[in-house]
Amino acid sequence: MRLRSVAVAAIGACTLLLAVPQSASAAVGEFQYTYVGLDGQPHIRILLLPESSECITLPEVADPAASEPAYSPRNRTASTATVFTEPGCEGDFFSLRPLTGRGSERLKFRSVVFS
């Protein structure tokens, strides 16, 4: 009788694990960058817990014809951040190490991916 209870409990636990959806993988921490707004002033934006392995085109600088690229990235996530000069994670790229990676005002980019 006791073996049957253990078996039923184990099957129930496995069923529960399969029924719970898996959470998306996120880079733990925040990624900060600066961009020039429509008012001509610099603005700081933070991506909190950005998705891992997914290209993120920064909405404020997505259109190369309409805006200057973002600059001065600060990678305060636990993942490596790779920034790209073009939207869609294309063009030249530069990697920023986890937690302390940073770039100067000269590092211009329009998209980022976290590994």
C-alpha cells in the first residue's frame, strides 16, 4: 500500500512539472545606454532583465535615416552583451563582458544580444 502511495505521488509530481510552462531565459541584471531624443537632448534608457539569445533592436534608434545610434553602453547583466552597429544584430559588433562591461561615447550601436 505504501509503495502505491509513493508511486502516485511521483506520477503526480511529474505531471505537474510537465504542465507548468517554462519561463523565458533572461539576462539577470540591467543594460544601460544613452541616445539622443527628438528634443536633441541625451536620454538614458535601461533594459531590465533583457531576454537572452534574442536580438533586441533599440526602438529609439532603430531607423538609421531618422536617428543617431545609441552610445555609452553599460552592461550590468550576468551575461555577455554584444552590441551591433545596425538594427537586427547586423553590421560590426563589439562584446561587453558581464557585470562591468562598458563602452565610451564613441561606441555607437542600434541593437544588442545577450548570451
